[in-house]
Amino acid sequence: DLMNTLLSFGLHHLWKRAAVRLMELKPGMRVLDVCGGTADLALRAARTMGDTGSVIVYDINWAMMAAGWPKVGGSTLAPRIGYIQGDAERLSCPDASFDAAMVGFGIRNLTRPEVGFKELFRVLKPGGTMMCLEFSKPKTAWFRRLYDCYSFYVMPVIGRIMVGSGDAYTYLPESIRMFSQPEELSAVLTGIGFTRVRYRRLTDGIAVIYLGVKP
């Protein structure tokens, strides 16, 4: 959560709200939150669905999920949020078992992101929506240079001050730089089989919301 706050200048909460809104979730839906970590997206999705519907937080890191339990446990939404520990590239979920699936700031950390998307496609019901929220490169040249300077030089220093290590904060900007750009990733999603594939850049492209539907 701290990393996302630093990378997004604190805007990731607004981005998540926009991403969940674009999914057009309805009461009673069953939603999968892959790489769900501390359940930020899961809570937003559950809140959007009102008094019915459920969300499964799926993450390989048990400690990350545990870190979010106090936040979930203190909410009236807790009974509608479940947890599964597992690999996003091999989801332990039946085919066509979710009405919607989402992944926030996690897909670029997979060894094989395309395999992760194929798994999301597999577990979605026909007509189900996939949403991916991920960091990207700013579109404007001057802002991209400014953001690179901040993320490669300022963030590691903040990391060392706040958590005693800047290693993770050095990895994150590099992983963003190496990750597919919106046009490339949209083509991958179309190739997997998603229809109505579209994306929306946020804050000059620091983050991008990707959407697709399983036919």
C-alpha cells in the first residue's frame, strides 16, 4: 500500500474507485480479486454491490492478505469477502465460476502475465468482465522524465528512510518501464479471446485501466 501511494502520489484510491465503477458490478455478482493483497479493491467491489454479492481475494502472499484483515474485519462487508492463497498463473477455481474478475497493480509482477490473463479468462462466466489496473509510463515526454527521476532516485531514498531498504522501490519503477504499453497489452487481451477490449489512461498515463469481456 505504501509503494502504491508513493508511485501514484496518493492517487491510487481515486484510480481504484474509477476502475471498480467501470466494471459496472451488479448486486449478487461473484467477483474474483487476483493479487488482491490487502483487499482494497475487494472492499470497493463489495461496497458497490450493495447488500448482496461476494468477493474472493486471491493472493500468493498470505502475509499480504493478513495485513488487510483488520481493515476487512472492521467492516460490515466482512461476511461477503473470502480468501484463497494461491498462484495467479494456476488459479484453483473452476471454469466459468465468476461474474467478474479484477487485478490491481499485480499483473506485471507475474512471471508470465499472459498466462495470468488466460486464467482470468478461464474462470469468468460468458459475458463476465475482466478489469486490470496497472502502472504504466506517462504519455507526455516532460512528465515521463520527471516521473522517471522521482521513481528511480527519490523513491528508493524514501524507502530506505521508511522501511530500512530501498531495494523494492528500485525494482518497482524498473518493472513498470519493462511492462507492456496499453496498445500492446490490449492486443494480448484480444488474442486471448476477450472482446470489447478497451483501456483508459489515468493521470497522463501513470496508470491504465484495461477492460475486456469474455464472449
